Amino acid sequence: KQFNADNDAIVAIDPKTGNILSMVGSKDYFDPTINGNFNVATAHRQPGSTFKPFVYSVLFNKGYTPDTLLFDIRTQFNSGCAPDNYTSLNNCYSPDNYDHIFRGPITIRSALAQSINVPGVKALYLAGIQDSIDLAKSLGINSLTTPDQYGLTLVLGGGEVSLLDMTSAYSVFANDGIRNSYNSILKVEDLNGKVLEQYTPNPQDVLSKQTARDISSILSDNNARIPSYGTNSALYIPTRPVAVKTGTTNDYKDAWIMGYTPNLIIGAWVGNNKNTPMDKKVAGFIVAPLWRKLMDEVLPSFPVENFIDPEPVDQTI
């Protein structure tokens, strides 16, 4: 409430099966004051920085590693712009970081864990917009159909996706690169017990194990997050390894958090159904207490599972 957001949505999925464990599309479906009769979990909204892991996955597929250095410095991405023209006017594009600080050389691990924007845009420049969209589609994101519209803002959430698709896509990271399409109905029987429809699992290998493990290693690395989030933030669950990514749109209309273990993925969105902005300077981190409360409630019902460490990379020449 203190951030002028009146609604939320939550999706929980079992990454090992794709089964939807829970889907809450509105705080109160019957509350007209928040336009509650609308399922935000299946609506298309901008995901902010929760899109970054897909872009970095393309880089890892191309041979980059979490130790690769990117340069977090003021950068003008369009030719023909004056060096000091750091606006988005006249096709000039020079993104800023949320804290307006530039850190110089930074590893991909630190850049993704701390959600630094400028290295993220450079990652997309290196990965390629179409390759990033193609990878996201293979993970279950099917709404990004106009690549010319997004440009380099894609990595910062320039394309619209649904919370349901995003949660399902993140389950690929949780499941070691194996995708199970989300499923809401296990079986339909008639009154005599005859099975009319039944869900048949169809797991697909869509992401290399090494890349999935690299992403999970980074997103569960609390030490790498500390400079931006602090030592004991709501993202850090000391009882078991949990990978987490937050996201916020530039217009402050959407705040996201995606968090997972190897056997549970929970995605949450906060904002307003009527698409009005929240308070300025709001961040995806404000969703963390809601997400954390749910995690604390349900994780004890799941066995503790550790992420598999990525294979070490020989970087000697």
C-alpha cells in the first residue's frame, strides 16, 4: 500500500512436472475498486530486469562465462549521436543504472546478481536480439513477436510477457535445462470414472545443463548480491539454496520477483490492474516480503535440494 500498488498476482509451478501448484490472478477478484476481475497472471506486462537471465543464457551458450568482464560505463549505443547526448531522443540510447553509479569493469556474475543495467544492455548487444527472443521462446515465452519494436531495451523488459509464461520459463533453470510445459489439469473423468482427458508429460531438453547451472549459481549467490541488496535481504533464505531475480519497469507500473529451488518456482507481480504507475523509485525488491512470506510458508513441505554446480571452465590459453 505504501507504494501506491493495489494488486498482486502469484504463480507457483513444480519445475519437475510443469504442474501449476497455485495461480492467483488478483488480490480480490470481486473488488471493483482495484479492477479485480482480471487475471494478471495471464496478462501481458513488461517484466523489467527479470528478462536478463534469458539474455545472459545466450552469452553462456556462445562461450562467455560468469567470470567474463563487461564494462559498466556510460555508453552511447547508437552511432551518429553526440558523445555527450545521453538521452533516448533522436534514436540516441544511453541507459542508466538504477543507482546512477557506474562501476567500471564488472564480471557477468556480479552484473546479473546485482541487476546492473548497462552491462545487461551490452550483454544483449553481444547476444543479439533475435537470438535472445529465440531462446526465450524455447523456454516458453511466446509473446515476443515484434523484435524491431524492442531494440536493446528488451533486456530491461521492453517486451510484454505474462507472469505464467515467465514462471514456466524460469522452471527450465530450476530443472537443469529441461522444460516441462505448464499444466493446469491432470485428468478429466466422467461420472463413471472413465478418463476423458489426461495430462501426458513431454519433457524437452531446451537449454544446456551448463548454462542452466550457471544462471542458478549466479541467482543463488548471496555474496554476489550483497553490494546492491545487503547481507540479509528478504531474497536470502539461509535454510536452503534459493535463486532469485527481481525486476521493475522504467515507468514503475510493474514490479516482479522470480524465485526458485530445484523443486519449486514462485513468481510474483505487484502493480495496478488499470496500469497506472506506482510511486517513483519503487523496485522489484518491494515484492520480496510477499514472495518471502509465501516461500517461508511452503518450502518446509518440500525436501531440501541443492543446485548442481556448473562444471569449471578452463580459461587458460
